[in-house]
Amino acid sequence: MTIQDTELLLQFRNPDTKEKGFTAIIRKYQEKLYWHIRRMVVEHEDANDVLQNVFIRVWNGLENFREDSQLYTWLYRIATNECLSYMEQQKRKAAVSFDEVESGLTNKIVADKHFDPNKLEWKLQMAIQQLPEKQRVVFTLRYYDEMPYEEMSRVLDTSEGALKASYHHAVKKIEDYILNH
Amino acid sequence: MNGTNEILEELRSLSPSVAAISRQVPYVVPEGYFTNFPALALGRVVDWKDSKSLTYSVPEGYFDGLAEGILARIKGGAGADGDPVSAILARIGRVTPYQAPEGFFGELSPLLAVIRDKTPYAVPEGYFETFPAVVTARTEQMVARDTGKGKVVSLGNRVRRSAGWMKYSAAAVVAGLIFTVGWLRWHQPPGSGSKSPAEIANNLSKVSDAELQNFLTDQDTTLAQPLLNVSNSTATIDVNDTDLKTLLGDVPDGELKQYMEEHGGASDIATN
């Protein structure tokens, strides 16, 4: 727990400064969480919805937050769970309309007005969307957020060994995709 | 962030081609999004709180003393014949409004139709009269225990005590059974199971001839058949003169002669 996070929590727990503390927490973590979510759900509108839901959960749970874990880890955990729930909802909707979520995400990438199929960065995004959900989360947390396995195991409740294996498989699949597309 | 090099090295060892890709995310965020987001998120939280609080409301001070009030009513025997826990429920009563079609149970099973209203279980006499008091006592015990005044009885003790009671009961039942069977066997009158011929003859002498005649007349049909069967049977007894002499050896000649005179056919019977 960083000193700054402890101070923010103290502010939040004081009824007079609760909203001020909450706003400061949002300011500190919004971008990191936004990109973590955006890489998973692709579209800005979806990422915005999920991010708002994340902070509503944070507001509800922060009173009972135990400071034996880092605020940063706890926030990532909520954001990841919220992402997975969102994608589960999308899957259910897709099942009703006989659509597939993966192809839906790929279509969303292609529909982005900045999409350029010749750029590797976009190809990488396409490759990430081909991965199974868990591998997608592990890859983005490691590759983009540079999260150590130890911390990731607290976020995802998975052993470090399993995470390493997951990351290894994800990288190989991405490499395969990029070389063949 | 620490470990950047370590992560890059790991990626290079896994896939140099993926490691060579820029980590720049190609997505774009609308301008000013992050500046406005905190206010937006806070607005959502406030909306959410309002929507929650507007759903239902309770009268002011409703929860103050609610727990104490309920506990006081339980202690006061609420729910028994006196003060009901809920006046509305008490007014509605316990009659179930559903009805089965007429004759439904009869068609289903005639046996069920007969027994459906008969509960085979029984409760100890006065159980329901004392039950509210027992519950009240238990409640008081719980309250006392919760406040640290009562004696804590572990579940293990209760189980052990009840198991001991069961053991003694079973032993008493078995002992009672053995004693009863033994007493009945030892106090059975001698020969009560079957009577000796002497006793039968003695008893028959007390019966009048008329009664015997009536009995034989009544039993005529049942006795006639076996006798008929005997007369029709092919079984015979071969008795020669030597055997006859041996059989009648102890009978004096005078008595034999008298018998022959009375019944005739004396020439057929050899004397001693």
C-alpha cells in the first residue's frame, strides 16, 4: 500500500471528504483501468460503461476494503471481473442472435475509424481477440501493464505457474496469427 | 514499473517477432474524456444512490428498538393463544384456500381416501401446552448466553447425554422382555399344553350320556368320513394263533369263556 493510497482511503472514509477522496482515486487510476478494459472490450462506449460500473463497485466496496492488499491490485481485480461479466453478457446476447463474440470483437476493430490493416499494432489487436478470455487477460496484464506474475496471481486468483503457462501459450498463438495473416 | 526489462526479455525469448511490435495501443480516446470522467463517475454513483434510496422507505425511527421489541414479544409468549405475532395473519387464519376436486383422493387410492385424515403420529400429552414455555426458556437461555451470562453447553455433551439415555432405555426394555418371558414359562401350570388320557376319562365321567349323544350326533358327519376311509382301506393286521396266545396269556380262562358266551363265536377263539 503506497502512502498516497493510504491518504486517499483516509479521505474517503471521512464523511466530510468522502467525495474528494473518491474523485482523487478515480483520477489516479482511471487511465490504467480504462486501457485494461478497452483492450478487452475494444469499443470506447463499452469501455466507458464498464469503467463506470467498476467505480460504482469501488464506491460500494471501499468502506470494507482491507488494506492487507494493494488498492491497485484490488481495482484491477474488480475491473477484470467486470470485463469478464460484460463479455459473458455479450456472449448470451450473441447466442440469441446466432452471432459469435470473437468475430463481433474483430468486426469492432475493423469498424474503428483509425483502423489500418497494414499496421502491426492493429494486427496485434486482432490477434489478441482470437485468444481465449483468460489468456487475453493474462497477456494484456503482462504485455501492456507489465504486471509481475506474483501480483497477477492476486488479481486473477491463479497460481504463478499457471499464469506463466497461460502467457506462454498466448504469445505463441499471437505469433502464429501475425505470421499467418 | 519494475521488471520492464525482465518482461521484455521473457517476451523476446518466447517470440522475437511479437517483442518487436510496438506496445502503442492504436485505439483513440475522445478528447477530454479522462478530464471529465471523474465527474461523470461521481454523477453515476449519486444517481445510483438516489435510485436505491427512492425504491422503498420506512417510517422514521422504525429500526430503533425493533430488535428489542421482537425479543420482548417472544419472551411474552407471542404466537401462543394470547397476543399474536401479526394481527393480519391472525385475522386471515390458517385455512388453506386450495381445494382438491371431489373424489380425487378416492379415485387415486381408496386406502388413501380412508387414511388421509388420520395422522399416525402422536405427541406426548400436554406437549403443545408446554411448548411455548419451553421455547421462551430456550430463547432466554440464548439471550443469556449471547450476553455471556449463561452456561455454554456444547453440542457434543448434549449428544453424549442423549445417547446414554437411549442406551439405558434399550437395556431396560431387553431386561423387561427377558423377565416377562421367563416368568410366563416358569408359572405355566404343569401339563397345561396337553391332557393325559386319565384326566380325559375322569372329565368325561362327569359328562351326562345325553350330552355325549348330542355331541356325537352333531359331529356325525365329520366322524363318519374318517371311519369310512378306515373301513375302505386295504391295510390289514396279520395275527396268527401264537401271537394271539401271547397277547391273551395273562387273561384267565374263566373270563375268556364268559366273554365268548356273551359275544358268541367261541369256536373261533383259542383258550390259554
